[in-house]
Amino acid sequence: MVTTTRRDDMTWFACEACGLLFDDRADAETHERSCEGDEPDYLQ
């Protein structure tokens, strides 16, 4: 499940498995479906 957080006066959507932040809920949900739960290989 994607969680919502506020940072820098913006709403961000985080993957619960790895913590990667997205500015779009649909992108976060798409990522989370294929996330293996490891730390992301790229910068957040």
C-alpha cells in the first residue's frame, strides 16, 4: 500500500516496501506492484 507524506510543502507518495518517493500516486502504485522491497538503486 502506498503511503502519503508531506515534504517541502508538497504531497509525496511512498512505496511502503522500499521508501521510494513519487509525486504521482499512480506512479507509486505501479512501482510498488513490482517492488522487491530492497533499497532503490537510484537517488530519491
